[in-house]
Amino acid sequence: MSKQMFDLTVIGTGPGGFEAVMTALRMGLNIAVVEKGKLGGNCLNRACIPTKYYRSAVHLYQKLPKVERYGIDLDIKGISFPKAKEGKDKAISFLRKSFSQLLKTKKVPVYKGIGRIIDKHTVKVEMEDGSIEQIQSRYILIATGSVPATLGLQVDGERIITTEDFLENLSTLPKDMVIIGGGVAGVEIGYLSAVYGSSITIVEAKDRLLSGLNIPKEGLRLLNRKLKELKIQIKTETTVEKIENEGDRLKVSLSNGESITTDKVLLSVGRVPNTSQVDGIGLSKDERGFLKVNQYLQTDVENIYACGDVVNSPMLAHTSSMEARVCINNMFNSKKEKPDYSLIPWAVFSAVELAQVGLSEENAKEIGLQVETALYPFTYNEKAVDELENEGIVKLVFEKESKKILGGFIAGSQASELIHFISLAIKKGLTAQDIHHFVYFHPSLSEIFTHTTYDITTGKLF
Amino acid sequence: MSKQMFDLTVIGTGPGGFEAVMTALRMGLNIAVVEKGKLGGNCLNRACIPTKYYRSAVHLYQKLPKVERYGIDLDIKGISFPKAKEGKDKAISFLRKSFSQLLKTKKVPVYKGIGRIIDKHTVKVEMEDGSIEQIQSRYILIATGSVPATLGLQVDGERIITTEDFLENLSTLPKDMVIIGGGVAGVEIGYLSAVYGSSITIVEAKDRLLSGLNIPKEGLRLLNRKLKELKIQIKTETTVEKIENEGDRLKVSLSNGESITTDKVLLSVGRVPNTSQVDGIGLSKDERGFLKVNQYLQTDVENIYACGDVVNSPMLAHTSSMEARVCINNMFNSKKEKPDYSLIPWAVFSAVELAQVGLSEENAKEIGLQVETALYPFTYNEKAVDELENEGIVKLVFEKESKKILGGFIAGSQASELIHFISLAIKKGLTAQDIHHFVYFHPSLSEIFTHTTYDITTGKLF
């Protein structure tokens, strides 16, 4: 049992915990860290980072048949998921080690086990080895993230698996797999699995993929086409009614009367906050299990803050990091900050890379704004042509009167990077004219913003 | 001889001419176009776009030995420049056709030949077929670009060639090649030629590569190391004294006493404005041959404007497009504009991608500013690791007191795209704190800006 009074105990080391640790160390604070699993949490070990690793792999693999245009002479023999899994594990281990090395160098105690807050200054940790430790600190940050929702299904990690099972542990792909849920993780894992050789069916209750995001129809059409080129079956407005054993396979009965036999079912139906283990003092929660926090991310115990998937805000790694910075500030600085959720970009790494920030056309109309939109394809963008990546579009949303940019959507190469320019443009109130006249390097993908704003600023071509 | 009075004659269809045409058509203007060579000018046909095509090719090729980590099983047989040249020609032809198709659809007359301004409203064109045409217009835009400087050497297009010869016509690479000039084109062509299999020597008069750009030493070190990995010989502070025939090879004598025998010499020593043919009315020029223009880009004939490499401003495609938009505005709108050269990004696509905008540390100090800089490597950027592209750095320059960003340099993946965020940040006066707190998608390369600003905003780790 530690006698030391730390400035801060951080419970969970995902993007929120990581950012909190980094910020606190740089502020010279004396901290303790509790992590029940691997350093880096879900994002690094079983969500964002493995997904993008596999996505980089399959995106490149899909490009290879075109590279003879570059004079590259290849015999493409195939693609192996088990080998990619080894590579993925190494990449993640490299990143995890850089984190653990830093903690070691800075002499931060890392308590490996389940941390439970037992009073406002005390976290009791059931250590991996069965021993118990107690950590005393002035402040506590709960950054324990979320766990996959299971719809009450019997997830066995073998035949019925979650996205985490897939991304962390799966080393052999099934011949076929039914993915329940056509949200972000569903279309990402569906895409990469199809390229690695699985036959994929995505079952989605809503009338379209990615229904939680306001994707312009042009973007959704492109995504659907590219998924279908990979022979991915997409069943919208369909739910799973029953999953039964059928020999060593599963029989999945759907609401449309169909049934599919499959090797595996992947559950990708969202996540639920992970507060059950951490909370030993009865912090207030909302009806969905999120910790209640005030506008400064403070729980109802004044020195206990929370960030990330345990609070009710967009369940994204970068939301959590931003909130973590706000929490640390509010603990140790006198000038309090509020998290700003107005410009949180999202991106999807599926058969096409998608990204969006700010208001979609629909969002803007819903809140009563008059809008003007501008659409432009990557088809003739010179850099995109040079890179054999000229499929995609940009759609920008402007306030009709002022021509100020309200939002942007990008489908295509580097969408998840280009979106930050749009995000900053929105934040700074740029008009279509400002975006049109901005000097972009030639040739660059970014130049597309000049072209997208031609119609609005200069006049239509046709 | 045309009787029609056009609103505008555009001479030259490079980035400046193209932008002028696009803008004018969208404004509903009645225009004529003169082009002595291929539509798209140097940039499209023999500079930027072919370079980036080959660069995309070799960058991908260099990555292939690593892709077994992705589970990709390949037999890499080799890389062929002649085949790449075919691919390059097709890509450029695709882009050129989209331009010519547009002109056709919009019924814009394209005079193929050498246009010479003979009075303030008349351009006389010596057509390819030997006939003469005269075009009358209210305004004339000179966008005739530049030609490679030759240092008085006998360029034969076979053994002594320019970058244009290389990028437009060369279909077989020499076994070895001496590149005179270690500027942007020199290090770009040197890099791609080395990967395609040539032995390359770069001879540079100054004490370092890319001496015209203010590259931080960390960036220059990375570039040099990667060029040397390709066995590129770099001879700085060295000039070429003599080039002689030696059998079917060339003997290049250097100022350091060495001599090199080589198949080809590539001249890459800058460009000179191309005004000789266009000017039949004696427009004023400066001592280096640039057309003199006022702050509105007007020549000394009020209805004749000039943009791009013919005027004395940064010789970059995107400078020319920006100036073209300004010219068209100043011709047809009552509110005059001045070109803004304060935030022109540059980028280099060599063995590492480099990009810069705003003030370098040296620039800032030269003008008496107190600066604070921040450096961060891509090593642990999760997306860069996933993409097998985690080599590189970001260096940002801030005004010491205000912590406002003054400039940025990026070496690494997507540098030429990421730089636009920094450019907009400078334009809008963002501070290190603003950049640090901005919400970047996770994982993205762009997140590196949060990390780069940690030291300044939050404190150092060590």
C-alpha cells in the first residue's frame, strides 16, 4: 500500500489516459497510472490502430494491379491475414513500448490491475497477481473507455466475436463472416476482411450504411459501389433474429426471412461505457450508463473527472484526448475550460476513405440555416491522377447569405488529413471566396478546395 | 483573320493560363487562347505533373520490400522506366484531353502557334501550319512561362538535356547521369532516376542541396541520408568547368579537379522567363528579363497583364494560378486586387517529401523577430507507423512573445498536403496553444501538430 499522495491517478491508458499522462508529466505533476489490460487501451490494441494497419495493407494491395503503369513488374502471389496479424502485432508492440518506456523513464508507477475508486482520494487496485494496492491522490481521472455492445448475444470470442476480438486476437480469417451492424467498424472490418479473402455479409437495421453519420448521397453511393465490387453483401433494413449452431457453422436468421450459414458472426453494434468496475463510490450516471459530468467534465465528486467513452460525448479517440486535456487543465489551473464539441472530425477507412467535419447539409437545414453546397470530383486533380487515386469527391456546405463555410465532406485519398484544413476554415469563419483564393501547392490534393469553390465564387461552367 | 473582338486573349496555357481560362469562362467572358505547344504548358507536360507521376511510382516501389508485414506476398521483378514513361504519357494525355474537351465544349478558339503582341489589342499568331492569324481583344494576358536556363551549354536534347527533355521525352534512362544543379528539380529527378536504375551524380555550386530554400538542418540531413542510401553522389561547392565528348560518352570536368565520364548530363540550373517571342511592342523588362508589372500585375500597357514565370515572383505553378486570378479580377472588376505572396507553400518530392510555408527560423531572425521553434518526429505517430511511413519531422516556428505561428516545415509522408493547415494557421494568427488544442482526427498524421506544440504550451518532457 502506497503512502505517497500523488497529484493525480489516471485510470485507463487509452487516448484519454495517454493524453492526460503526457500533459501531466509535462506539467511536472506526480502521477500514478492504473491499467487493467495493455497500455494504450482499446484504441491502440484493439480498435483504431489495428484497423488502420490492416486498412493500409488492403488499400495498398488493391492498388498493386495498377502499378504496371508505373513500370513496376510484380508477380502478385496473394495476401495473408495471419502474416498481416504478425505485422500488426509488431507495429502495435512498437508503439506500446514507446509508451511504457516513457513511463519507466519518468518513474511513473503503473498499477496493472482493475482500479476501483473507494473514496474521493483512493483507488484500490486488484493487481494481476491477486494482491491489492491502494493509491492516494489529490485528483482522479476516469478514462476507462467502453466495451463492445453485445445485444445480449452469447459472444464466445470464437464463432461469435466482437470487433475487439477480431482486431486484437484473430489470426485466421473465416471463409465467410456475417457482420451485424453497418456502422464505422462494420464497414471498415467488412472491407479489409473481404480483401484478405473472406466472403462478407453486412446486416444493418437502418436503411443505409453509416446511418449515424450524415454522409452525402454521393459519398454513400461511392462507398456502396466499392464494397459491392468486393462482393460484399449488404442487407439494409434487416435485423438478425436468431443465431443457431448448424454443425460447426452458424445459422443466422434474418428479419427478411432469409437465413445465412456462416463460419463467424462479428458484432459491430456500438459500444457501452465501461464504468462498472471503476466506480466504488456511486458516481451519478445517466440512463445509458454514462458518467454524469458537469460542463468542466467534473463528476459529482469534485476532484474526480472523467473523459472519453465513459462520458456522453462522441465516442472517438480524439474526443477523449481533447477532454483529457480539459480535465487536467481544470484540475490544476485556475482558469477552467469547457470541452468544445463543435468541430470534431470523423473519418471512415473503408473501401473509400471518408471524412467529415462541421455541419452536413441536413444538419444545417435542421437548425434552420439557408445553405448552398458545392461538389467537386477528384477525377481531374493532377496529383490524384499521378497517384492513381482519382476517385472521390469533396462536398462543402456554406451559409447561403454570408458564404461562410459550415461543413465539409471528403471521400477519397487522404480525406482524413485534408479534413483538418476544412475544420480550421470553419473555425475561422472562412468564406467560399477565402477558400477559393487560398494558395494551395500545385499539384496537391488540397487544391480541390479551389476548384470546389469555383461555382459559388466565380460562376458555373455549365 | 478574325474580325471578332474578344474580351480576353490568353497566351500560354500553363497553370496561369489554365486558371485564367477557367475563371474567365465562369464569368461568361468571350475568350481566345494561344498555345504554341501542348495544352497545359510546361507544368502539365514537362515539369510538375510528370515529376509527381514518376515520384509516386518510385516512392511506392521503394515501399514494396516492406509490404510482407502486411501479409502481401510479392515477387518484385523490377522497375522499367520505358513502361513508366508510357503510363506517364497516358496520365498526362488524360488530363490534357479534359482541358481540350472543355475548350471545345465552350467553343473557345485555340490558336496553335506562336502568339506575338503587335499592338495593344492585337495578337498575331504564326500558326503551326505556317498561316497567320490575328486576334483582337480588349485585354491580353501573358502567361508564357519560362524555359530552362542552359548556362550557355550546348543542349542537344540527347546527351546534354534539360529537365523538360527528361520529363517529356526521355523513354530510356541512361546507365549514369550527371545532374548539374541540386535545386528542386535536381533532387527530384536525381531521386527518381536512381530508383529507376541510373547511377546519379548531383553537382551543386552551393554548400548544400536546395540552397534556395531555407530547409532546417534536420530536414536536409534526412534528405541527404536517403539520397545516399540510393548511392547518389552529391558534390557540393563544386561547379562544372567543361563537358567534352569522350567516345560515345561525355567527360565532365569539375572545379574540384575530378572528372566524371557519363552517358548524359542533365541541366537543372533554374529557368528564365519566356518573353522573347510574345512581345512585339517592347514591354518593359527588368535586367533578368522578367516583364515589369505594377502591383496589379499590369504591364506598362494598361490592358496587358502578365502572370507566372514571366514576372518576377516565385516561379511556382500555384503562384501563377493565384496571379492569374488576380489579373482576371483586375481586368474585369472595378475593385482591384494585389497578389499576396506572403504564404506561398513550396514542396519537394524527392527521397523524402518536404514542404514549407511562412518564415523559416532564419528568415524570422533576419527580419529581427524573436523566435521559438518546436521540432517533433513522426516516429511514433500511429498512422505513420501503420502506413510504414514514420520517417520524418515537423518543425514549427513561433514568435517568442505572442507564441503566434510564423512558419512551418514538414519532412515526411503527405508533407505537401499537411502544410496547408499550417499555412492557414499562419494566415489566421493561430498560437501554439490554438494548434495544440485543435481537435485532429485520431489516428492521423495531422495530429503531429498537437505533439509538436507540447513543449511550448505545456512544458518539456525532459
